[in-house]
Amino acid sequence: MDVLTLFFVEASILFLFSLTVLAGSIGRSGKSGSYWFAASNFCGGVGLLLHCASDGPVLIIVVLANLFTFVELTLLTKAIAEFVSLGRHVWLYLLGLSVLMTVATVRYTLWPENHNLRIAFISVVAIATAASSATLLFRSLRDTVKVSTVVMGILFSLYATTNTVRLFNVWTFPHQSFFHIWLDRTIIAALSFGFIWMTTTRLRDGLERLAGTDALTGTLNRRAVERETATVFSRSREHNHSIAALMLDIDRFKQINDSYGHQAGDLALCAVAECLRSTMRAGDLIARLGGDEFLVIMPDTDADAAQLAADRIQTQLAELRFSCDTGEFGLCASIGITSIDGGNLTLQDLLKLGDRALYAAKAISRREVSAPLTPIPTT
């Protein structure tokens, strides 16, 4: 295979990737990164086809081929920036660099013609864009590490490295070897695979979050809390740490629905969920079990600390007032507290303890929080 055949084959692949990414993004909101990536692949394919052209003015072919290559790399960085929601303006600086390099290409294609400098210009833009994209990807890993993102960061780093080698070797080896051209274009093709992998991973994670989230309040649902607590209980047994739980339901919730309407009831549920999110720690699990009943699981927490958390919740709820078309109302809730120390207890055991604690709290007063109950013994 010669260089022109390689360019033609990869141009076809880039056009295919462009159509694939575009088709997969149509109708989905918040996916502008995919559109930029599709545009990048399209520009790359056009640039490669121009490199294959043998008819026409040399100046126009060379300049346009390099311009489309520069734009391909710049839009690639733009796509990554949109995907990770970081450095969205970096691509503008890279676009300015590309315009500058295009002007220089015109200068050294007209007179005096210097093929080495043109290769150097391409390498400079490739290094800048690849280094920027790799930096954005690795910065995005501060919250969660995704294998697909790591692989993409490595590919961009490799692309920057190969072009750095080419930049310093262009004066010694003015004519690029087929191997270097093949490696360069193979990395670009691999980046297309990687981007599709990243978008697929994000879509899958989004579906998993959606399946485990209560649609109204944004808290975990019953299915998700069962999955998440498996890890919490395993860690608790391993380190013999205590786990506390709060069972909460809204007092006179049916009366709120009957008197003020179901929209007011939904507003109350969302307010309780927001109160729990603002009161609890980052590692606590907050779930809506159904109706007006919420569960909070607090790892590495004893009964005294859980009591303080329940008091904070009660205080914050007492300050809330809601206005609707049919009047104004406030919120109060009953909270049952329980705690366990390691052992072989399960989520079902914890829920039973929580129900008993909540029943006791309601029996005393709808505005009171119960004392911790003794865990159910297990064998």
C-alpha cells in the first residue's frame, strides 16, 4: 500500500465515522461534542482526499489540504472540550494558530518552496491540539476515572509525541517514511473509535443513573439503594464500623394533597429531598422508598451523630413555607433513628429497624424524633 492509497482508505473511514457519530447524536440534547467531532472527521476526510488529488493548481491543493487538516485537529479539541465541559475557548486559540500556519504554508508554497517547513507547520498544530485535548481529558478524571477517557488521553499524548519526533527529525529526514505517516493516521482513526467508546460509556452510565433515580425528587430509588448498600454493609462488616439510618415520612401528607392539590404534594416531596441533600454528608445514601417515605443510610455513624442529623433536618423543615393557589402550608416530619454495629445485618433488617423506630416516633409525637432502637440480634 502506498501513501495515496492509505490516505484514500482513511478518508473513507473518517467519512464513515462522521456519519456514524452524527446519526447517533441526532435527537439527543446536550451532545454538541458529538457534532463537533463529526465535523472534525469530515474535515479530515476532505483534507486527505485533497492530498490525493493530482490535478489542479498545486498551491490551492496544498494550502486547502493543510487547512482542512488544521481545522480537523482544532475541531477535535473543541469536541473534547464540549464532552468534558472544560476549556471550551481553547479551540479558538488553536484556530488562530491554524490560520497563522495556513498563511505560512501559502508563503512557503509560493516562494521559496520549502516542504520541510510545511511539515513542521503541521507538526506544530498537531502537537498543540493533541496536548490540549490530552490535558482536558486528564483534568476531567479528577471526579471519576473512566477507562475510555484514560485511553483517549493516552492516544492524544502519543499523537503529540509522534509529531514532536517528526518536528525534530524533519530537517534530518525531509521525506517522511511510510511507517510514520501510517502511525500518524492510525492514531487519528483510533481517536475516532475512542470517542465513540466515550460517548457510549456516558450514555450507558446515564441510563444506569436514570434507572436508579427517583424521577420526582432525584434521590435514589428502592432498586438503587439496594445495590449501593451492598457495598456499605460489606465495608462495615470488614472494618466493624457502625451504620445509622433515618426513616422519614411527612406528617399529614395526605391532608396536604387533599387540601392543596397533588402539585403541592410534589413540591413538598422535592423540598424534603433537597433538605436531606443539603443536610447529609456526601457519602450518605438518600432514597425515596415510595409515597412520602424517605430513607437515609449513614455509614460510619453512631446513634448520637444520627440524632444530631435528624435534629438538623427537623429544624430546616420547620423553617420552610410553601405558597400555592389554594393557600399556604408548612412541613413537619416524623423521623425514626436506628443504628447497627457490623455483624451480618442486611438492608431488610435495617428497614425493619427503621420502621419500628418511625412507628415509635409517630406514637410519641409527629414532631418528635425517636430514640435509637436496639438492633435485632442475628445468628
